[in-house]
Amino acid sequence: MKEINIENGAGTFYDRIAGLYDVTFKFNGYGRSLEKYLRKHLPPLSRGARILDAGCGTGLLTLSLLKAVRRPVEITAVDLSASSLMTAQKAVSENLEGHNKVVFTQANVLALPFTDDSFEMIVTSGALEYVPLEEGLSELARVLAPGGYMLHLPVRPSPVSKLLEVMFRFKTHPPQEVADNTNRYFRIVKHYRFPPLDPIGWSKTAILAQKV
């Protein structure tokens, strides 16, 4: 794995705005949309399955996943921003139930500190828009076990995403580029479009893929 300085622009930026980011996404309905989607479309997971939340931010997807899973799982949540990780850890500790286990680690999605084939599932939202797409997907494929699933929620081009690009300093990848690069490392199982009135549907889609 190549070494990358963890103190890069995205991590420092989110250290400054973690509070604002957290408040924004607590009240915009994204969490409810994610939980509803995961309850219906989560792939089969074994008891104790190891899941990576790659770019967990303040814990929105982590929490939605915990609410949706039906069996105990082990989640590793990583992010560049130390402030975001602290916010996510607090939110998860207040909502953690049952036998699920969640560990938080500061890490770069382009140089994950895990061995090959470490996870049965990877979920990622809002991270790959900050990195070269092919490199990011390659690193996620490295740590995903054969037969494992990746759920990617890419930002789709829309008027809302244009505003989000300015607010959060990322760049939307064109949908065809997302599909082509995903197919380099995975088999796309389903490309889901959220309902038009679903808040998350204004800016996100969901791609479920499997490593073969």
C-alpha cells in the first residue's frame, strides 16, 4: 500500500465543519432514507460479518446500517477527519444496541490500514468524490473478500449536487465513469434510484456491487 499523508485538505476541512455537517444531515431526511433503503436492499450477511464504512463522516451511514441489520455485525468506520470521527463515535455509543461492535479508525480511503480480503461488505458514501475514482475503488476492492458486497452511494449530477459541491468542496464523478470503474473491480448487482420525493434522491443513487 502506498503511504499518503493523512493530514490532507479534505480531512482538515471536515475537522472545521464537522458540527455543521452533522446538523445538516441530521435534519435533511437522509438518515431515514438510508435506513429504509438498507432494510429492503441489504445483501445477505452472516452473523458477525465484518463491514467497513469507508469515509464514515459523522456517522450517518453507520447509524443507518446498525438500525437496519438483523444479525450482529462488526463495523469498522474510517474517516480522515478526527472531529468527524469523534462526533460519529458519540452518536453511535448513544444508539448502539445488541451485540453489534463498532470500531473507529482515522484513515485515508486510498491507503486503508487493513490486509487484503478483510471485510465481507463495504459501504461508502461521500468519500470517493474526494479521490481519483479508479484508485479509490481499487483500494476498496483490495480489502473486500471475494464474494463480498460493496454498497456505494455516489453523488449524481443535479442542481442540488452542484450546491453541495460548493458547500463541501468535492467533485461529482460522471455516472458513466462511476459505472465503468466499478465494473473494473466488481460486478454491479443493482443500480437503485431513490424515489423522487425521497430527500436523498435529490443528490444520491445507490450501487450495489459484488467482488467476484
